[in-house]
Amino acid sequence: MTGAVATRAEFCRMHLTDCPLCQPVSETPLWQDTHCRVILAHETGYPVLCRVIWQAHVREMTDLNASQQAHLMRVVFATERALRTLLQPDKVNLASLGNLVPHLHWHVIPRFRDDRNFPDPIWSVPRRNTTPDAVKTLSTDALCRELGLELTRQPGT
Ligand SMILES: [Zn+2]
């Protein structure tokens, strides 16, 4: 690589081997197909935060074609519906950042008025302490089952 700015191909080559989403160390899979997977992300303080990860190492939504974009969002929306059914959160945050990990993924985050950051983003400075028993949790089995039902109800691309 020459110069300060990497081409897209150089950028992808640089990051494939050390990308934590291409080389996951610890994640709990909930559902997957050849294009994307849904996992529990084990985010501190947010044990039911789900992450929908495009399997290939692409950086932006617009790196996908229209059919791929629709497929990914179908899975993101199914994840949101499953979390709403099981937890009745006060709000669901959908976030696609990828500033630190430039591998396309969506965070699906059920939010509650008493969570430690509400109404701020979960990555902000906490507004309050929460006791462990106040943090909403779910069994992996329940989430897998509900997510599977949602994807069956909404057959897609
Ligand atoms: Zn990656």
C-alpha cells in the first residue's frame, strides 16, 4: 500500500485476518444462512443485544445489491419483532455503525426506561447504576425459537 489512503481492496485485505466478525472468538449464534447470521453479542449491561452480521466482509450497505439489502433488513426486522414479542421493550434501537469494525453489521438493541443509559445511546456514559436482576435477559432457546417463527412468518428474498 502506498500513500495515506488505502483502496477498498487494500482495506479489505488488511482487515480480513484480524476482523473480529470474520474471526469471532465468542458469540452465541441464534440463526444463520449463507448470507448473514444473528448472534447474541454479549455487550456489557445489555445481554440481549443482538447483532445481525453480513457473512462476507463488506463495509457498507451500498456494497450489497438490492436483493442482498432486502434480505439483510428482513433479518434485522425479524430480530426486532422477536425481541418486541419476548420483552416488550420501551424502544428498539437499530444501529449500523462499523466505525471500529468495518464489517457490515446491525445492532438490534431492546431499550428500557430503566436501563443504565436510557434515553442516551448504550455506548454513552451511563446515567444510572443498574442491579444485575434489573437487567432484562432471555433464554437463548426462546430467542432462537421466536426468531425462527418470525422468519417463517415473513418469507423473503
Ligand atoms: Zn470481517
